[in-house]
Amino acid sequence: MKLKFYQTEILNPYRNLALERYFTEKIKDGEYIIYFWTNKDTIVIGRNQYAYDQFNEKETQKDGIKIARRLSGGGAVYHDINNLNFSFVMNAARFDKNSGYDIIIRALKSLGIDAEKSGRNDMTADGRKFSGNAFLSRGDIYCHHGTILIDTDKERMEKYLNVPKDKLAGKGVQSVKSRVVNLAELDKDIGKESIMHAVWTAAAGFFGEPAEVFGDEYFDAEELAAGERFFSDKRYIFGEKLAGYVRRSARTEIGQVDLYVKIMENSVADIKIFTDSMALPDVERARKALIGTDAEGATPEYVSGLLG
């Protein structure tokens, strides 16, 4: 196996997501790629979320916050330049859902941060979340990616993100900023470079092999440009803005489920299904199954069962 590292100084979310997708399409047999990246002032939403529910549209427009959509499931996150993002890309032969968690936790422990995995997709320190994670598969290629909060502006995070109150209540907290922790609150000297170096060292120890750092020679410029156009396409990011639909929302076994239902004569004339489920369920199949059914039966809990 070849353990490889790539770091970009680019702060453009659409370019950075294109780089990640490139790795999932071009990774060679036996490679395990760790990719570090940072976005400037960006909300990144999950693949199956309704964009307009996830952020404060007035505030993000006023402050020039970019909106991006990733390919994986899960919920919306806020990125700024004091946040470090990571992607672990591997093929099926090397797939280990816990390897990325293990490497980061080892790395942070070496820096004196007592980190641990928590819940379905978080890493915590001092009892609070510093990293949200998601998974993506493309054929026999897998990507585990997430965030590491170093010194992110939590006031701005709360200002821009719309987080359902029942989700916060389920975590036993009143606000986004009280649920999360910056690693700089635990160690004022910690930074991106020290974390990346610790991760490289931990990964080499985890796999028992030296690591190779590579540069832009790995990429085809035209393919990357096409990827950037895809991720910056407003139709992909936002989809249609729904009007004339009844909204029904709830926390369910698979996560948040948001339904937008168009009702005619007590039947489902149309329905749009959105979720922060990590599993990337087939929402289109479920949507088609619900057309023409009794509108009263189109509840988040029922749809959760279809998607699960």
C-alpha cells in the first residue's frame, strides 16, 4: 500500500470539493490518500438536504458567505480559515471505517488532546464536539471526511447555521456554540501545521509504512476545472425553491427528515424528501412511492421507515 498526503492552500470550497472528488475517481490500487484542506467562510450542506432550510439566507448574503453542497450525507457545517478539513480516501481492499478516526485520535493524543469517537459520526474532546464526519462511496472507492475545529468563530457559526431546536435538545444543549469546542480552547498553541504533522506521523505508525507527500503533478487541470464548475453550479447547490408545499419535519431513527408535501384532494400530489441521514438513502424511490397516497400518512416517521 502507498500512503500519500496532499495539502492545498486554496480556500475556494468548489475547488476543494473538486479535488476530493478527483481523488475518489483516480486513486490507484493500494493507495490510501489523506487530503487536508480549508474553506473560507462557507456553509457546506449534505447531499440530501433542502438548502434553504440549512442557513440564514439574509445573514449569509449580507456577509458574503459561500454555500456549497458535498456528495456525502449528513448535516450542514460552517467552515472558516481556522477550521481544518480532512479526507481519507481508500479503495475497497483497504476500506476500514475506523482508520480515519483512529489516526486522528492518535495524532491528537500525541499533542496532549484527549480525543475520542462519540455517537454516530462525531469526535469529541472535553465532552464537546470538535469534529463532524461523513462517508461517501463511489463504486469500490470510499471517502471518510470531516472537520477539525481549531479556532473557528463560533458566534458566526451560530449566526449562519439553522440547526433544529429538537436536535440541540437531543444533545442536551441550548445552542450550537455550547455543543462544540475549538481545540485552541484546550491548547492555545495548537495549529493546523502541528495537527497535520501529527496526523502524518500517526498514519505512518498506524500502517507501518512511510508516507509520501505529493503535489499538483497528480492532477489533470481540465478535469479539475470541470469538477469546480460542477460544485459551483447553483442548480446543484440549491435545487428549486419550494412554494405551495406543506412542511413536515421531525427527528427520526435515521436523523432529521424534512418533507415538503403538495396536497390535492387529501392526496400527495407531489412530495420532496430531505434528510441529514448519513446513509444517503434513495429518496427518489421513496418519493415516487408516496405520490397519490393519503396525505395524512406522509409523515417524517413513516418516510424514515421507507428510507431505512
